[in-house]
Amino acid sequence: MTTKTYGMVTKRIFIVEDHPMMQVAYQRLIESDPTLALCGIAGSAEKALGQVLTLHPDVVVVDVSLKGVDGLELTETLMQYNRDLCIVVVSGHESAALEQEVLRLGAKAYLPKRKIHQLTTLVDTICAR
């Protein structure tokens, strides 16, 4: 679901990240792009699930290494509810096998955290598909 803001289409982003410093980094990155809007942040998969289903963001950014239910399980669960949801899974570890698993589960993209500066471009790309 997108909203119009001053003639621009705004993509609503939801972040699932358990590290407060990374939450702030995502928030700043999203706020720096006028076509993106942060619609929510959750520190765990359990907290994220209900919020994502209620808020209907355009893109959900999921950290793979969440405590408790991990990002892969959350991705799989979210995809069961909405196969069209755009999920970007992020990880502090680069792994071709992890990338393949993420895509197999239905995520639209995998992004190593060291490339997080590319998130806004990636969101534009996956939302254009």
C-alpha cells in the first residue's frame, strides 16, 4: 500500500531489527530518502508479526539473526500470510547459501549489512517489479 505525499509516491518501510544502533541507522537512512517512510520498528519477530499484518507496509526489512524466532522463520511466516509482501533480509554475514535460502522462502532480496547504504536503491528496485 502506498500513499501520495506532495506528488511523490511514498513507500512504507517496516524494520525488524534487535540491535538499537542498527534501528537508528535504518531510521536515518529511510528518513534521508523523500520517497520512503518508516511505518514501524520491532525488535523481535514476535512483536513484528502483528504489527506487519496490521500496518501493511510496502517493504519489510528483516534481520536474519533475531533472538528467539529468527528472520528466516519470520520471513516464512509473513509469506504464508501475504505472498506479495516485499521482504528484504539483511545479515551481518555474507553467504551465498543464506541468500539462496532467503530467496527460496519468498523474500525479494538479501542484503549484507556492510552494504546497507544500498537499501534505498534496493527498495526502489524491488518495488518497481
